[in-house]
Amino acid sequence: MLLHLMVELLLYLLVDLMLYLLVDLLLHLLVELLLHLLLLYLLVDLPLYLSVDLLLHLSVDLLLHLLVE
């Protein structure tokens, strides 16, 4: 009986440890995915937005310059 309880406890602890490791791995992968998405935003979307903003600013400056002349 005691051996049976010890084996059951070990199995319970192993399953608990496996679940903990699985959740830890999933959280690690989620954080890594979010960091990659942030890096992708910083490398692609942000420069694109800034270049469009710069083009708009330059075109407005050009229009104002043409209107003044």
C-alpha cells in the first residue's frame, strides 16, 4: 500500500513538473514571438511610416514654396 502511494505521488509530481515546463515553454515562445513582432514593426512599419510622413512634409513645403513665389 505504501509503495502504491509513493508511486502515485511520484507520478503526480512528474505530471505537475511536465505541466509546469510546458507552460514555461509556451510563455517563453510567446514572449519570443512578441519580441520578433516588435522588431519587425520597428524595422519595416516604422521606417515606412516615417518615410511617408517625410514625403508629405516635403510635398507640403514644396507647395508652400510654390504658392509664395
